[in-house]
Amino acid sequence: MDIPALSTMMSMERLSTNISFAMMSKVLDTAEATSEAMMQMMDAAAVTPGLGDNINILV
């Protein structure tokens, strides 16, 4: 068994895992910011109460 090679491989795997976690954290932060911005845009949209309740049909 090659101990130095095994140690190097385990270290690289740990680094890869840490990078994956860091990237996932950034993705989640971006998704939260995007969803918050979308919620603010939806709240700011003008809604007219009663719009579309009545339809005038001329025969």
C-alpha cells in the first residue's frame, strides 16, 4: 500500500468536497437573493381589486 499516494488522494478528495460545499453555499445565497427580489417585484405590481369580475357582452 502506497501511504503517501493514499494521503495525497484523501487530501484532494477533502479539497474537492470543501469546494463543492462552498459552491453550493454561493448557489443557495444567489437563489435566496433572486427569490427575494422576485417577491418584492410581485408586491410592487399594481393589482386592481374586482378587475375581471364583470364581462359586458353586447348582442
